[in-house]
Amino acid sequence: MCDIGGRPAVVAAHDRSVEDGTHSDRNMRKLAKLITIAVANRWPLVLFIEGDGSRPSDPRPAPPIVNYTRARWDVLEGLTEMSGWAPTVALVVGSARDSHSALAFLCDLVIATNNSDFGSLIEPQVKLSPAMAAERGDVDLIVEDTPQAVTATQQFLKYWYDDSPEFSPSASASTIGQIVPSNRRRAYDMRKVIAAFADKDSVFEVGSQRAQSLITVFARLEGRSIGIFANQPLSPRAGAIDSAAADKASRFVEWCDAYGLPLISFVDNPGYMVGPDAEREGIARHHARPLSAIHHRTVALYTVQIRKAYGLGPYAMSGYGTSRKMPELRIAWPTVESGGMSLEGAASLVKRKEIRDAADPVEARAIRDQYAEAMRDVASGVRAGRTFSFDDVILPEETRSLIASMLRRSERVLPSEKLHHIDTR
């Protein structure tokens, strides 16, 4: 047991210099006891992980009772019990084989150093690098070395404790509206919007290599811990939600909900991915996950629509606007446009005959674009606000102060009993 940032925590580390860091019945019993203490006190658990799985020389009970010692299962079940109760962090600082990988992937946050890898002694030639693991969603953050992993862990655990008395807005807070180009077809970096919205130097992104069309970060707003998930227009899929992004969003919503952190979503979404590739990835099954997670949340959700929101996509970012689980606040910037499909897509249907009869592709695009521009007022934020699609249409620079005022009117409530676990990867 120790203090991290002045707060109690439980820390354990594998030692590769002893039997390659392998798991024995004795050291697993030690770890199981530490997890029991962490569960009883609701203290964060931090594991430094490297090693070659179970110790081959460790005696096994005679079959057919069990194949492995009880302590191993006490540890694995203990980590499952911790999920959604108190933060668990895995720092993978070397090679993690077999059960060492299992320990890491049962933790909320997985941080891996550049010299780490994952695999099994059954096929030692097959190794999963940190970059490959991060792309698959197995690793949340890659750092250079162990000291950087420690620093990242210290920063992450601060969000578990709600209030920070010292904060200041970002230097770009007053110019947040200038980040979004006036040309609606030009992409922009949503990370800059998030950085301008949140407190200075408070953003901690997780899962940046997985499902890059969706950004998930922990941050602070006037000292309050929050979770932010946002579409990324600058991504290859322009912020559209594919199967991986749907899973990423739902897990992050569950993560914040379990720990009582209010959610803010920034929406600039062309919809769900469709087509043969999306179907092969299982979009028909995965698309429902964020819709369900948002509906079942218990924390507040504040939604900011920046630009486009088409089809079912925006519901994955804000829930259903007419249900009892609607966002506590849904606001829009003047740049928004909404509808069942993109304006260009609608033009291709409505003006299909004229486009088909056009003399050349240039004329066809001109017909499409002319109709899309004419329809911008129909899909505008002001018109949508008049129909109560939003609670308000505001200037971008008002976003931070408005949501902060909502947070000041509510306190973080950490349930006395676990609401639910956080979905594994």
C-alpha cells in the first residue's frame, strides 16, 4: 500500500529477475490479498506487469480436482470484481506472456512501454508489439519508458478524485470557434476543440490508435473530472462510426458512468458506416452498443453539436432526444446541419434526373452542390432550435462557461454499490 498524489493506492510489481517473473502459487496469493484490500477500501490498483506466465516448476494439485492453483483464479476474479468499482491500471513494462497478458487486459487502463510486447510461450516467435496491440484496442496508451508510464498513471488517477481547486482555461478557449473552418467541406482537428474547451493541460486521451474516427479523453472543466467523447472529422472515415468506434464509445460511456464522471460529447458525424466492408465488420450488431450504453447511463450527458449530424450517427453520440434519458443539455453551434442524410446525398436523390442528364461530371457536381447549398438553411441550427431539436444555439466561445455552470449545479455521486462492470476489450 502507498500514496499516489497524496491518495491511498495499492501497487504490485512483477520481478523478471526472479524466475522470469513467472506466477507461482505463493506470489499469486500475495497479489490476491492486495486485490482484496483494494476492493475492501475502494482504492485504485496499479500493476507493473512483465513475465512469462505461470511458473512451470510450481507444483500442481493432483488431478482431477483442478488444473491450476486457486490463487490464480482469486487474482483473475479479483480484477473482475474491481472493474467498475475502483480504477485498475496495468503498466506493461516488458514482455508479457500468457497469464501476464490476461492480468493486463482485465485492467481498466493499459499503458505499455515501447520495449514491451504480448504473446504466449506456446508460440514464442509470435509477438504482438505495443503499436499492434494499441491498434486492436488492447493497449490504451504507449509511452517511451517506465518513468513516463508512472507519470501517466499519476495523471490518470487524478480523475478518480473529482475536484481540483486550481485550474485555468486553455489559451485557445476564447478562439475555439476559429478552429472550425467556414467552408463546411473542410476538415479540422477535433482534438484542438477539446483542448480549447477543457481546463489547461488537463486532457488525457485513451485509445488514440483504435477507431480513430472517435476520440475519447478524460479531462477537467473548472476543476471537475469529466469524460469527453467526440467525432474526429480529420480521420480517414471523417468521423463516421464503424464497428470499432461503436465499441469504443460504449465502453467509454460505461467507464465514466461506473466512476460517476459527467459526459460531454462533441458531435460532427456523417452517420454510421454502411456498405459491404461495414457489414463484414459487424456494424449491424455493433451499432447498438453506444445507443444502449447511453440509455443506461446514470451520469449527466451534455451534447455539443458542431457541424453535421446525419442518420442514426448522432444518436450514438447523444441518445434519443425524446426519451426520458435525453441529454441534460443539448446545444448547437451556428455551423450545424442535421438531417436523415448529408445534403449532398439528398441532392443526389432529389436531383437524380438532372445529374444523370448533365453534360459532364463538372456540371453534375455543380447541380448537386447548388441544391446542397440551397438546402443549408433548411438543415441549419437556428431552424432546428426553433423546433426544440436543441436547448439552445450558442456561440462557440460560450460552450465552456455554459456547461461549467451546469456542472456547478450538480455534485458527483459515487454509488455505494457497484453499478456495473466495465466491458472488457
